[in-house]
Amino acid sequence: MLNRNRLNHCCDLIENIPSHRMVAHQLCSSSLATDDPAKVTIIGAGPSGLATAAWLKTYGIPYIILERADCIASLWKNGMYDRLRMHTGKHYCELPFKSMPDSYPTYLKRDQFVDYLEEYARNFQIEPYFNETVVQASYNHHAKSWEVHTRRSEPNANQRQFDRDNTIKQYFSKWLVVATGENAEAVIADLPGLENFEGIVLHSSQYKNALPFKGKKVLVVGAGNSGMEIALDLSSTESITTSLAVRGPLHVLPREMFGSSTFSLIMKLCKIFPVRFVDRVLVAYSQLKFGDTLLYGLRRPKIGPLELKNAMGKTPVLDVGTVSMIKNGCIEVKPGVDCVSSSTVRFVDNSSETYDALVLATGYRSNVPSWLHDEYGLFTEQGLCKSCKDAWKGRNGLYAVGLSGKGLSVAMEDARRIADHILHAYTELAPTRIDKFI
Ligand SMILES: Cc1cc2nc3c(=O)[nH]c(=O)nc-3n(C[C@H](O)[C@H](O)[C@H](O)COP(=O)(O)OP(=O)(O)OC[C@H]3O[C@@H](n4cnc5c(N)ncnc54)[C@H](O)[C@@H]3O)c2cc1C
């Protein structure tokens, strides 16, 4: 850990070397944030980072948040389509210390969730350092602190594109909380010939609404929650011809069962019954509701939805109307894509079709492996928490929130666990620090 005198001395030395003037300035400015050796660095200002910050604030523990975008909750603000409503009931999306307004519906619209998060950040005076993309983080055993390097992101640009200038800032802290999300980067399917397609191609994170597709023939590739809903959005708009390419088997469940949200029903049933039993209930109900979906090209996997989620991380689709659009012929189901040419897509059953646009709903991934030196293996190769007990806690003050694949409600519990754990160490480090809030 650099103290202020040492840091100033460092800066004096560096100031004498012209090409390092900028770096010296940045080290000085970041020193404001590194004065307190017992500081926490949170990476990511989505719901998980905000919840952790609120807990730390309540405990009086100093922290900073580094966020690559120019706003909080950038995934919800910039990376989602207009018609999106949350699949999880509103109480499962609450952050600590703040209930959802009574006036909000059970399934929040995207904008309502964004408003809630913005007010949350204002209430807790959470002020992230925006436009800072973390490009490297490692534990310095000698200094016993985390060293984080950020590069300046291009302000107001698409959150996933950053400038190439090599401006680097450094931050030091005793604790590091990784809250960069499971959806940090768009995954573009590797479709042979895609580069030759002359129509519109975009990832689901860039899709906003159906307007640009009026009068066009569109293929949505991928039948996860995003793909199914985007297909529904397109097919609900006159003059758009919509197809959906479904590569493999998938579980489609109604968003509500027995008058309750499917998500909350699953949470309740899993507390009492074994997963296999819950799976049987879910599949039986869905079959009653939808009939045999194989007739429409949607094959169910052999193992149940929760077992599949636990084994492969594959989330079941919660249907908000797509299945009935498929049944009434407004969405045509196609098999997986084999290859693409200038205007034609060939499918694995050898059939071909021409399209004006392709929407690639082919998923997201974590970016943690690209910047974290994960010495003791808290994360999998895919940058998610290993599915074991205490997956939120690593060694040397490293924590992860929102990366366990278990949704927002578990992320909120992890945020509290992390803050409690840090509080414990913080209290031992400097007992007088917490006098002010006890
Ligand atoms: C289409 C869609 C619908 C969804 N619907 C639901 C739903 O209904 N219910 C539900 O519970 N979940 C839903 N999710 C999951 C969603 O990911 C979570 O609800 C929630 O956003 C997770 O919060 P988070 O803070 O962990 O991650 P995020 O919201 O992704 O926030 C992570 C933040 O970290 C920042 N970041 C990433 N990398 C870096 C870096 N290197 N340096 C600095 N900052 C970085 C990002 O810019 C982002 O602001 C949905 C996801 C998608 C894509």
C-alpha cells in the first residue's frame, strides 16, 4: 500500500520524466481514493455492486465503485429491449433497505427497474467512478493489497466499445468485490458465412424494438428468454415476417403457475421437495398449458428444467406469449443454422430461406477471466462462481456478487454476506472506525 507521502514522492520522481507526466497525474488523483488502506474496491455499478455499496455505506466502510459505462445499471439502460418486463416478481428484485413502490406491477417494466435503481443510488449517495474499464486486477502479496488498473472508456459510447488510448489509472485497496455481471459481454454465435450476409445483423443486446424491421423478413437465432421475447415483439408488429431458429431441446414454462409467479413457486417448492419432484410438477403443468410443444418444433430436454440449470447453467424460458404466436403460425420455428450467405440462411435440415435481417440472441458471458488474476480459483474458466458453498468468498479479501447463476435475490443475500465479512475484518483492523455507527 502506498501512503500519501510515498505516493507524492513517487509522483515527484515521475513528473521529471515527461512521457510519464500523465501517469503521475493519474496516480496523484487516484491517491485521493487510496488514502484509506481499509478501502473496498467494487467493480461494476449494476444491482449487485449497488447493493454491496449500500451495505458498506451503512456499516461506515469506505469504498469506491469502478464502472466502465457512463451510468449505473448500464445493462438495464442500454442493453435491453423496450418491451422487456422482468420475469421475476418484484419482491425478488428488491435491493436491501428499499422496497419496491406499491404502485409498481408484479413484473416490472425495464424503465421502472431503472428508476428504482437510480433512486436507490441517490438515496445512498452512491457515486461510482464512471467510464473506467477495469483491465487488470491482482493481489500484491508484498503490499497486502489489491491493485486494480483501469482504462478510460469512451464517454457516451456504446458500453461495449472502448477507445484505444492507453490511459491507465491504478487503485489500491484491501478488499476487492467483483460485481461485473454474468451478462458483461455479448456472445456472437460462430455461424459460418455470417460475414457475407448483406442484410441487418445485430445481437439481442442491440435490439430495441421492431420499428427498423417493418416490412422485413427476420430470423431470430437462439431461443433463450431474449430470443423468444424478441421473436414475440417482431411477430406482434404488422408487416414483419418472423422466424425463430431453435438449435436444441429447451424447457418452456409459463411465467405463472397456480396463480403465482413461476420463479417464486420454484423457490417455495425447492425448500420442501427434492429438485426432481419440483421438475416433474413444472413439466406436467407446462404440458397441460402448452400441449405437446414438439408439434411446433420445440423439443423438451430429457432431464427436468432445474436439474438442467444445475448441471449446465441453462435457464428455462419463461413464456410471455411466444408459444401461442408459434401455435397460431405468426412465428415459424426453424432448426439450427448450418451456414449463412449474402441473403440466405441454410438450416441443419438442409432447407434454405432468404432473410433481410438476423437477430442473434446467442447469449452473454462474464468477462472476469480477461482481467482478474484469480490466483486461488474462485471463478470457473467461464468467469462464474464455482458452485460450492461460500462461492461468494475468495482468499486475500476477494469477493464475488451476482456471478453465482442464481439470480438477483441470491445476489442480494451475497451482498450482505460480503459486507458482513468485510465488517468483521475491518473492525479487527481498526476498532475505532466503527464507533460512529454503532
Ligand atoms: C435480457 C435480460 C433479461 C433479464 N431479466 C431478468 C429478470 O427478469 N430477473 C432477474 O433477476 N434477472 C434478469 N436478468 C439477469 C440480470 O443480469 C440481472 O438481473 C442483473 O442485471 C444482475 O446484476 P449485476 O449487478 O450482477 O450485473 P449487471 O447488471 O450486468 O452489472 C454489471 C456492471 O458491471 C459493469 N462492468 C462489466 N465489466 C466491467 C469492467 N471490466 N470494468 C468496469 N465495469 C464493468 C457493467 O457495465 C455493468 O454496469 C436479465 C438479463 C438479461 C440480459
